Amino acid sequence: MMVIPKRILAFSLAVITLAAGICFLVLRGPAKTRVEANGEVPARQAGGDAPLPVKAVPVVNGDLVIRLTSPGEIFAMKRAVIKTEVSGALTEVAAEEGRAVRAGELLACIDDRTSALRLEGAEAERLKRLSEMLVENQFGGHEKRVDAGLEEKIRDSAAGLEASAARQTAGGISREEYDKIRKAHETLLIEAGRKKDEVQAASKGLTQAEVEVAVARLDLERTKVLAPFSGVLTGIKVSLGETISPGQDLMTLVDVRDIRVEARVLESEIGRMKPGREADVRFSAYPGRVFKGRVRTVSPVVDPGDRTCAVHVAIGNTAGELKPGMHAEVEVAVEIYAGRLLVPQEAVLVRGGRKLVFVVEQGFAKWRYVTTGLENEHYVEVLEGAKEGESVIVDGHLTLAHDARVTLAE
């Protein structure tokens, strides 16, 4: 029998032991973190692991505002296309794109020579008719004597007319009834000769001549184009020296201080829109800014094409930043629920089909199942599971477990 030396035997045992250890490690594979049956990482144990940084906010009692978002567009309440009412060559154009003007300010002048001559002719004709009437009155006129009975009727009629005017102003009688009483009184005056001058003026053509004078004077005034209200000019369509005709567009005047945003709201949501509701308005031209407005009117008509309704939101524009035609996004507070217990949307998690929040208690994250109610894009109403003033975690809690040590991050 062969005898193996002890040194060789010890070396062989060491090699066998080392090989067995390597095989065990290979078959076992890399170390894995223990996972609980529900698939969640267990909380780090207090005393050894460092606390996890999280962000938390308090549970608050406040108003939950439900908002409705819809697209919109700015329009001006005062917008007028300035047209000419007489023909002629433009002798002055004081308008330019973007210029701010005041009410009554001169915008353009039209050659007024023809209108001035027409007024002179009308004045001459009026004077001729007036002279003819005065001559006839001086040499051929006779005053009509009025008997006492007719005088008394006139006095009674005048008193009745005055009383009827007061009643008509107060709404006691209609305008038609008042006109009948007035015409009856004028008939008595004509019968008594009191309306002689007016009757003669009409018969001699003086009245028509005075009308022609008024029309000619109005045409002369229309050669000066004035701003009907204060605003900004745009869309200038004429130039100096151009001959224009009645009804031709000259320019557009817009009051940019008094603007509205027209939002298009679906027919199914229009019942929630009420005048007076607050609105937040955002414009792509001013990213990050929110303009405050208020619902002024809700249209009584639904567009049959897209089944939407127009909602007009009043918004201030004293700085002139907002311009008609700008696209807007309008958020209107359609419902307000007061005195609700609220947590941010980020605080609520869903695990195993149930909603929960993590509450911070003495440096530990406590798992709380909650019952929720109403919610909007920012907040959720909590009916059960949390109390006012408790701190709920809103960041760093996606893989958190019950009783994990946490620290509040700045």
C-alpha cells in the first residue's frame, strides 16, 4: 500500500476546498436585495441606514376650485371702419399705422370747395324766400281777429298739452296718444292765425330752403374726417391726393384699452359658466404670465357648426400689451367648494389599487390609506386618512415604505 506524504495530502485538501467554494459562489449568483411579497422594497432599519431626503407640505383646509379650460381670442369692444360720406380729393391725411388718436381728432380732409359753394347757394335761396315772405307780410298781411271762445279753447288745449307731455314722459300715455293731442292743439293755433308765419314760410318755400341749407352745411362738415372715439389707427387704405367716393373705407380705429377675450365653450359645459366668475388668461406672447379677468357675458346662442358657445371675459389692458387677434388660453373657475381638506396631487399614490399618502411623523414616513373626494389639476380632497396640519410627502416617496427614516429636504 502506497503511503501519501502529509504535506501533499494537506495541499490537496486545500485545493479541493477552494474549488468547492468557487463553485458555490458561481452557482449562487450575485447578492440580491430582499423584496417583500407585495413587490416593495422594505424600509431601511433605524439605527444603521441614513435617512432618505424627501419634500413635504402640510395638509390644508381651503377652497377647492374646479376650473374649465378653453381656447380664446382677444377682440376689441370698440372697433370702427372709418368711411367717407362725401366725394372729393384728399387734401390731408393725418393717419398712420399704429398712431394713437383722441376722440374728435382730425384724421383726413377732403377738398371742400364744392361743398362750400353749395352751402352759399342754399343760403342765397333761403334769403330770397325769406325776403318774399316779409314783403307780403308788410304790405298785404292782415291779422285775424280771434273770438273769446276760441281763445279759451287755446288756453285749455295748451294746458292739456303740457299735462300730456308730463304723462308721456312718466309713461302714463303712449307717444302716439301724445302726438294726437299735440296735433289737435296746433290745429287750433292755425285756426286762430297763431301759426301764420310757419304756414306762410311753408307756402313760400322758405322751409325747404332752410332744409337745403342744413344739408349743405352738413356736407361741408363731412369733408373733415374726425375720430369718433379714442383709439389706435390701423389698416390705412388711402393716401394724400387720392380721389375718394362716398362709402369708401379709409382706415380702421380700434380702442385697445377696452378689450374682451372670447372663449369657445362646449355646449355640454355651458351650464357651468356664470357671469362674474374669475378667470385666468394666458397668452403665448407672454409665457409664464397669468392675466386676471372676469366672465362678463355668456352668449345665449350655440354655434350649430361646432356646438360651442361664446363666453366673453373682461380683462384689463392699461399698458396696451394685449392686442386684438391674440390667441389665449382661458381658465374659468366654474365651481368653488369651500372648507375642504386638501393635499397636492403629487402626494397621492396608488398601490394595490388603493390610494395612500406618506405622512412624516418624528422623522419616519408613515403609510396612510386615504379616501378622496373632489379634485382639480392641483389638489385632491381628503375625506379620511389625514388631518389638517400633518406633513404629507410630495417628492422622494415613489419607492418609500412604511416606517422608512426620512429627512426633510430644503
